[in-house]
Amino acid sequence: MGSGSSVNANYKYSLQKSENAFKAAVLIQRWYRRYVARLEMRRRCTWRIFQSIEYACEQDQIKLHNFFSYLMDNFTPSSSKERDFISRMFISGESFKEAELEKYCDYESLEVPDSYTGPRLSFPLLPDHATALLEAFKQKQQLHARYVLNLLHETRKHLKQLPNISHVSTCYSEEVTVCGDLHGQLDDLFLIFYKNGLPSPSKSYVFNGDFVDRGKQSLEILIILFTFLLIYPKEVHLNRGNHEDHMVNLRYGFTKEVMQKYKLHGKKILKMIQNVFCWLPLATMIDQKVLVIHGGVSDTTDLDMLEKIQRNKFISVLRGKKRKESNRNVEVKEINGESQAEPDSAGNETMSSLPSQPRPAQAPSMTNRVEFSRWVRQTVQEQIEWCRKLVDISDSEEEELTCSSLVSLTDLDGPCWTRQEEWKQILDILWSDPMPQEGCRENTVRGGGCYFGPDVTGNILEKYNLQFLIRSHECKQEGYEFCHNRKVLTIFSASNYYEIGSNRGAYVKLGPDLVPHFVQYQANKTAHTLTMTQRISRVEESAFRALREKLFAHTSALISAFKLYDKDNTGKITLSNWATAVESVLRLGLPWRMLRPQLVRSTADGMLEYKSWLDDLAMEQRSQEHIQSSLLEVIYRNRSNLETIFRIIDRDHSGLISFEEFHQTWKLFSSHMNIELTDDGINDLVRSIDFNKDGNIDFNEFLEAFRLVKQSQ
Amino acid sequence: MMGRAGICKDGVIAEIEKKITEAFEVFDRDGNENVDVREIGSIVRSLGCFPTEAELHELLAKVEEEEPTGYVHLEKFLPVMTKILLDRSYRPIPEDVLLHAFEALDEKKSGYITKEELVKHMTEEGVDTPSSSNPVAFMSAYRLEHFPGEPFTEEEMEEMLSSALDPETNAVHYRDYISMMIVDETDDLPQ
């Protein structure tokens, strides 16, 4: 064939080559797309893990109230000492009348030494003070307690003049910027100011609550926000969030932060902040068309009532719920981590029911009059305190609760009823979440507020002639999210909330046309240098660490559940049954089959040897081997509540409680949880940390000892 | 017939269905058993399948509504996906096949592909190639068939480069890249 055929052969060869190359490319693309999809699945699963654990944690609040209710309703103190101890838990601190507050939180007597190099504030505040503060905080300096207290006093004075619902108009300053949860993440606030500019007469801001807790610089954020509030009162607006609440702060870190930073004056600062929080406005209205609230709305939300409430009466918005006697066993078992069929949350408990009254302790004999009258007074006092605790109202200047008015209070109707309605209005505004389905039902996950559907939103918008709602309260991957057909906007400003790389933060700007413009950001340089894979892996690791801890904390219950599928006692179960069993115990609603590859490393013939799997989880807690495992589990499951209880007992916020108090707490707690705990058992607990602080226990140290050790990289 | 783990065939199907439902729910935003049609690819792939874009389109045709709503309902998806998993369609690409593929793009067999070359191959819109590589057929019936490519979007290309490209050499050293990327693809379907 000669040269012709070799040309053809070359041509054929090169065509073949390009065909191969093309096919190779398609194959690589096929493979790569599968890789990306798997990554996306992992990302979403990680997000689910974090969210379900976060909301499960909020259920701790319910468990805590159950514990307190248990103490009130069922526990019979075996000694007056025990009764005293219990009653101390319910007195969350003295309530101050106005004049007393000023005196207690006095700042003028505080001397600022010459050696102090931080910013010095004078009132009225000027823009220079704000820039000085920003600069100081960037340099990690601390504001002197005197100025902190002074600032808080002035803030309180200012807030008292404000109505419950602030009004903003876009005709004064062209744009309004709305920011969501910050949660102590100062870097995010700096980023927002950097990208958007500082508050000024031409730059209005609305900060929609949750300034504190979780992040480590909550106090700095408050100081900055309050400073700008005082400098630009027309342009800066703050809404109260559910974390602007001292009961929540006990659990989520703000109280701890203040006490660590201000060892001498922290208690005063906290007291002032408590009083400032309750004076924060509840909502902001933009151009009468856009309602900005922290949580959401309910089908009973009434803006007219909200405007008229005395908002400062509600220092803490948290409360326990009435439990029907028949449900109690169910709850105790649930707390113990055993699986239970859940009672239908939609029907049973109504938000308007109240916890049952304290049963007075045994009355002393009538023969000793002095004793008896003291007992009566004490019992009555307890009753009064209990009612106060219901809504945690401050000492009212007008009302004097006397023995005679006690009758109407014990009726638990009448005066308390109106308080009830008011309380519900605030609770709903601060705690509710939107849901896709129509209707309005109790938010059992958070233990407060409700889930509201698009119909509820529609009704509110129509009733008050609004265009849409802006709220925060829920972390969103992109920093913001619309729902209810773009009628509800969630804006969340704390980036990397769960972990570095977990989510962006965002803020929204509205002009006179009220069309939202978003700016997103992520406040951590390292997040940008990581590839998508690395970012997702890192967040994933963090999520799974938390999940493994949860699994460990339910070891006993898991073994029982696994045994149900292993009647022949082979020690093995199928992976399918593993998934079902784990969900029945943990009840986190997670896609366990998707998560399995990361949780179960090895199988024997496709079956899981569950005992050794659980042992591996326990391996991470090797240092605590001397403590009985069931107790260990209790600690893990209830660490957040234990911390809160310790903090309540620690009334002077020193971080220390006496050995006696520690002992008492455990005795009560174990009684409530129905677990055996001997004195030796408690001593073992104490030994788990090296304490020698004059017979006191540093409970922070104690609790730190019960965190799963970080997996090495 | 009992399998080695003591599961009968019904059990296998039930387990597959649970797994599909779980994966589906991860992408189900509103909890109403519907997902955006654009997420179906991710769901199918995260269940261990490696379909091409063309194969995915075929699948979509089977699961979409008569009047396309932009959503796919679990009801329709479940049986189709179950069959795919049972039939083991779109099975994984073994590591060595992947390596050969990269080598096919590496003309000089140098162990790396330059950024420009990779971009060219990955964003190729299609190619004309002989419908048969049989030399006799080729000589007698010189026909070309156009194969549509499955080009990367700009985003996909950027993302792949961000992890694959060695910034110092501006090239992809594919052996390293592959070993970094290969995930433990344990086949967790019951036998």
C-alpha cells in the first residue's frame, strides 16, 4: 500500500489517541463529580450533627427545670440543713430595688490607677471614645471596671426611656444595616465595621440580639454596642435576644467570662448587666413595614400588647413547665438515656400551665409557738419566692406582696394570669423558629417559644400591614436564609459558629425600597487558605468528636438496645440494626447509615462487635477509669446542667463551692436520676481532680476533667 | 436463601431502601419528601454510584414528574434508585483505571499534566472520533461520530485545580493527587 497506508495509519493512530484522551477525560470527570457529591453529603451530615446536638443541648434546660421541680414536689429533705441547701438553689440572688442597685453597683468609689493604660471614658461619650475602645480591644486590652460600670449605668438610663418597639426610618439615613447573632465573636463585629463602616449619623444599625454567650469576647461586644448606642442614639438600635438573660448566661459562658475577666468587680458588673438586659427593647420596626425580632412570632403575637408591657419586669424569660404526674416516669427514664416512646408533643402540654406549688416541709409541733410562727413565715416566704420565680420578676416598687394577698396568688389565676399572657408574648418573640409546615406548635426542642408556619407569618404581615420579617436565632450556612416564600429572613452574623469553616456570617442592608442586599464574610484567615476538602474535613472532625462523646455518654442504654437485636448473645449485630438502635437511644434524627463509615471503623463479616466498639469510644476517657461507668455517663449526659447548678450555688461567683455543697448536690442529683451513689462514689469524683483549695472545689476544673480528650491528628 | 450475614433477600432490599431514604432526606429541605431536581446527582453519587452526566439525565427522565415541577418526589425516586443499587449500575472506578486515565492525558509520560492541558481536557465540549476502531471498518466507512463531552463548569475547574495543582510547578502530579483523593470506598451494601 505504500506511503498512503502509513499516512492513514498515523492519522488513525492520532484519532485513536484523541478518542482515548477524550474517554479518559470523561472518566476523570465522572470520578471527580462523584467525589464532590460525597463531599457535599459529608458537609450536610456534619451540619445536621451540629444542629441536632445544639438543639438537644437546649433540651437540657427542660431537664434542669425537671430537676428543680422534682426537688420542690417530691423530694423530702431529711434535715433542715438539706432544706436550706435546696431553698438556696431557688433564690437566684437578691433582687434589688432601684436605689439599692445604684448603691451596690456604685462605680464612683472605684479608683483608676495611673498605671492603667486602657481607654478612659467620660460622659457624655464622644466618637473618639468609641474608636479608642475599638483600638484597645484589638490590642486585647481590658476596660477598667469603673468605666464598665459607669457605661452600664448610663446605658440603663438611656434604655429606660425607649419604647418596647423601636422605630427606624430609611429617610433619615439612606440605608439601615441589620446584624444577627454575634455570640461573643468580636472578630465578626470588627469585620462588619470594616466592611460596612462604623455607626454614624449617616449609617444606621440594628443589632438583633444574642450579643453574648459561647464566644469569648461577649463583654467587649456589649461595651462596644452600648458605647455606640449612647453616642448615636438615633442611629443605633438593639433588640433583646434569648441570650440576653442571666439564666441562659449561667449555662452558656457569659457569666464565666465576666468573672474571669473581672475577679474583683465581676459580680457587680453581672448584676448591672442583668438589669440592662431587661431594659433592652423587644423589637424594631423599619419604615413601619419590616419587623425585626430576634426569634419569631406566634399565632398569638400581639404588637399592641407588646408595646404596652412593662418589659423590665421580665429579667429572665426562662421557665419550667407543668408536668402531668403520669409523664414523670417517662421523663426520668428519658433523662437516664433509656429509650422511650415519646409522648405526642403536639397535644399534651400547654404553655400556659404553671409548675405545681412547693409543698411545705413538715410543720413543727404546735406547742412551740415561736418555732411555729417562724415556720409559717418561712413557708409563706417560700411560697412568695416560688411565685416570683415563676416569672422571675424583680421587686416591684408598687406592689407589696403580703400574707393576705397570698391567697389570690395561690389561686394562680387573677394577677398571675395577665403576667402569663405578657410573658408568653415575650417568650414567643425571643425563642420561636419558623417551620415549613402550616400552623403553630410548641417548640419542644428549645423548650420555649413555638414553631410558626407560613400561614402565621402571613397573618401577622396582613394584620399589621408589613412586608416581611427579619429574625435571627438560627445559624445558617450562608449567614442568611429566606423562608416562607421570602417573607421571613433569617440573618446570622457569627461566622464559623460551630467550628472554623462551618458557616459564613452575613448582614443585610435595606434602603428606602426595602430591597435586601446581603454581605457575607468569614472571620478567620485560615479558613480561606484551606481547600474545600480540608475545610469540610476539619469541621467534620469536630462534629464527630462531639457525636462520639454523645454516644459514649449513652453507653449503658446503647448496650441494652443492641442486646435487643442480639438475642443469641453473640456480641454482634448487623449494621442495619446498629443504625436503628443508635437512633432509638440518641434520638437526634441523624442519617446514621450515612454517618456509619466515620463511626464504625471495622466490622467482622459485615457485623459489628458492639462491645469492643463501645470500648473504643471509652478509650478516649482512660484517665477516669476509677469512676463507676454509669456515673461517668451521667456526668457526660448532664455536664451542662451540672455546670448550671454549680453556678447557681456559687452565689458569689467565685468559681468555687465547698466540699459540703458539692456532696449535697450529688446526693440530690443522684436521687433524682435514680442512680446509686455512695459517699465513696462521691469521693472518687472529688479525687478525679487535684484539688486543694482550702476544702473548696473548683467546679470548672472538675467539669473540664470530663471532656473527651481531643483525637490526635 | 440466606446470605452469610443471615439476611434474606427482602432484608437486603429493605436495608437498601432505608439507605436511599436517609440520603434523600439529607437533601430534603422542607421535610416533605421532595428534593430539588438539581440535587439528584449528588444523592445518586453519594450512594456509591459513578454515573456520567448522560446517564444521570436518563435517570432523571425516569424520576421526574409528568409536568416537571423542578422537584423529585421520594415516591418515584425510591424504586428507581433501589434497582440501580441492586443491579450495581454505575459502579465505582477502580484506582488503577483512574490512573490509566490520567496517564492517557499525559502524552510525554512525565508523571504530571500541566494546568493548561488539564483545563483543555476537562472543559472540552465534545470530540469527533471514528465510530469504530476496527481498521477494516474504518477504511471502508469513514464515519465520525460526535460525542458530546461533559465539560466542567468554571467553578468545578477552579475547585479541582485548588486541590490538584502544585503551585510550584503549576502542574498536577496525578499519582499524588489520586492517592490524596481516594476515599475509603468500602462497599457497604449487604451481599
